[in-house]
Amino acid sequence: MFITFEGPDGAGKSTHIRAVKEFLEERGRKVVLTREPGGTTLAEQIRELLLVKSAEAMDDKTELLLYLAARAQHVSQKILPAIEAGCDVICDRFSDSSVAYQGYGRGINLGLLKQMNDWACQGLVPDYTFVMLLKPADALARLKKDGRELDRMELEDIAFKERVYNGFLACAEARPGRVVTLDASDAIETNRAKILEFLEGWLETEKR
Ligand code: TYD
């Protein structure tokens, strides 16, 4: 099973990702936890380029190509080998982030983006995607509360974040079978229960 977690910055994916890993491991499954951009040495180096604040503005095309370069490396070197070895893979962000951030956020043509993304990731599509949705103002408040320094993407203005939020909404609406949407302003326990209940149901159908 290939599971991805998505959502705006500050929506709080990490807690749930850890819970899903534990849940699957308790059931005797081998789990590989990974993230994007990153997951391999080279892809983590590309992550640095993407997230560090620089005096030189990054062109939108450069940004998309770097995210896709990191993904191509990650898919071929880590995700596909893990799936072939029989592991479940849980990934913190994947293609839907490119649709939301580079497609809706930056305004890159969605058809072109899909073609490039499919090519970069060899057509790999998650089995299930959990999208944690949080309105930009609330997400920003959470990021500020965390107190850590914001990266290049997190420093974008509220209008960009609104477009990204709408992009995630559109992804969820377009793919109701694969994408499960959660309201990140609900209690952590409520969302954890929903996610685990969903996966329990999936494991039951797999047994049959
Ligand atoms: P993330 O790992 O969630 O950041 P953090 O460590 O701060 O939680 O994601 C890094 C940033 O990259 C995030 O702002 C979303 C962005 N991103 C894209 O714009 N496009 C993509 O394809 C991916 C995978 C991430």
C-alpha cells in the first residue's frame, strides 16, 4: 500500500503519519516512512535548494522542475524498490502538493503539470491520500506558534496560500475514491480515529 499525506503548511500531518506507521507495524506489516521533497540523499539536497531563502528569486518553472527532479529520484531509488520488496510506503507529501502549490499556487498549466509529473514518477499514484485541510489564517497562526523559522514556501503571502488551499480542495473533489479529506481544525484524536478506522476497513477488504 502506498499512502500519502497532504495539506497546507501548518495543518499538522506529522502526528498522524507516526500513528499510521505504528498502526500498520502492530499488524505485522513492514513500513517505510519517507517525505517529499526528499527521501534520498540527492533528493534531500534538492530539498535544501527549494526551501532555503535566497537573494535570487526562484523562477516558477525552476521550482516545478526541482520538485519533479526530487520526486523522480525518490520514486526510482526508494518508493518503487520498497513497494516491490513488499513494504507499505507512507509519504509526507507527493504529487498532489505539486498540483496545489505549483499548479494552483503558481498558476502552471494543470494539463502540462500532470504530464510532467506522470513522467517523473513513472505513473505511480498513491492508493490512499489523506488531505489535512486548514484555512490559511489558522495554518499561519499554528506555524507562528511553533516558533521555528519559516522556509521559502511558508513565507509566501496569504493570497498564494488561499490558492494552494483551493488546490487541495479541488484535488479531493476530483478524486473522492483515493483522497480522504480531514478538517485539521478538529481534535487530533478525532482525525486519528477517522484515519485508522479507514485503514482498518481497507485491511479487512484486503483479507477477503
Ligand atoms: P514540508 O515537508 O511539508 O515542510 P515542513 O518540513 O516545513 O513541514 O514541505 C516542504 C514545502 O514544499 C511545503 O511548503 C510544500 C512544498 N511543496 C511544493 O510546493 N510542491 C511539491 O511538489 C512538494 C512535494 C512540496
